[in-house]
Amino acid sequence: LAGQDLAGRRIVISAGGTREPLDPVRYLGNRSSGRQGVALAEAAAARGASVILVAAHLEVPPPAGVDLRPVSTALELQAAVEAAAATADVVIMAAAVADYRPAERRADKIKKDEAGDTFRLDLVKNPDILAGLARAVPRPAVIVGFAAETEADPAARLELGRQKVARKGCDYLVLNRVGWSQGFATESNDIVVLDRRGDIVNEASGTKLSVANCILDVIVQAGTPDHHP
Ligand code: C5P
């Protein structure tokens, strides 16, 4: 058992996948199940942290003993995470956030005869929530991002991760191999944790709960902040 090494820490975790509405019945989404974020919330609570779970369309039940904040779109997730982050020590962005959303949300169902054989959709960029948190002053002491890369080559994935941690300005990046049979919507996971310099500080392969504990170990080793914003 891990003990209570996160007692007194206030941790915000985003989990699941956002949905960006096109019309009253359709959305753009992704295949994130929320399992890894839920496992992080469960593990953090078990280790004594006070956990806020910002949850976008979880396919698994949320753990007991966490403060659950349900959201749907990327903009809703941003508002919920930023509000919770104001009094948090740690933010872990495990959610799969849509990079783009439809430029307009139609009041009525889009009809197939209005577009013809090719339907063009205008999308606008969503804010990068992780990068925004990392730039904020003051900001949570530890900010952790995820990167779900599909490249088969481990060296190429690592290089993409190194670039991403620098671009986003987060403290740690969990690099996750994602494919049709691995990562999203599966029970187990295979990850490495990079620090700000892009160096590997921990790695894990196994259940999403054991991977969660490996990520939390890195946060414990990063130390306890002695001040709060
Ligand atoms: O750039 P990419 O989408 O691969 O980055 C993934 C990381 O950034 C995840 O931690 C995700 O939660 C976060 N993210 C975000 N806002 C976005 C897109 C991704 O915070 N608009």
C-alpha cells in the first residue's frame, strides 16, 4: 500500500473526452474512455489527496471520495479546470480535449440534402488549456500533461514528447502510446514520464491503476509546495 504520501495535497484531474456539438444531436468526439484519469483520481484519493475530478463523458464510474465536476465541451472543461486550479497544488490534464470545435452550433439538425455529396465543416481552434495553466501567474506548483502519440517508433515518440513538453510549458508529460488496441479505451497502459528537459523520470506498463501510481510517485518526489496562490 502506498500510504498517505499525498495527504494535504489538492489535486485537480481532468479525465475523459470532450464533445463539440454540431447540432442538437451530433458532436465531434474522441475515443477516450476516461479510465486513466479515473484511475489517477482513485489512486490520488487513496494516497490522501483532496481530489477534484473534472469529468468529460466518462465510460467508467467515477471513484468514491472525489469532488466530481461533469463537463462536456472543451470550453466547459477549461472553465471548470481553471476555477479548480486557482486553489490547487497539482493539475493533471488526462482528458482528451478537442483541438477544434465547429465554428457554429446549429439550432436545428443539419439536413443531408442541404450540402450535397461533400459537406464542408468550418472548425475553430480551442484554447490549449494545459499551456494556458502553465503560463498563468500564479500557477499550480505541479502541472502534468499527457501526450497520446500514434507513432510506432519509440524514438520518434520520445522526440515528439520532448517537443511537446517544451511547447506546453508543463512540468511533466506522460507519454502514452495510443492505437486502436492500446491506450484509449483499454484496461492497461504503457507510459513514460518526461520532465521539463525531456528526460525520462519514470516509466510504467500495466494496469491503469499501477500507471496512475507511477505518475503520482513523480509528483510526490517533486516535493510539497510550502505556499499556495
Ligand atoms: O497537443 P496535444 O493535444 O497532444 O496535448 C495533449 C495534452 O494537452 C493533454 O494533457 C491534454 O489534456 C491537453 N490539452 C489541453 N487543451 C487542448 C488540447 C489538449 O489542455 N485544447
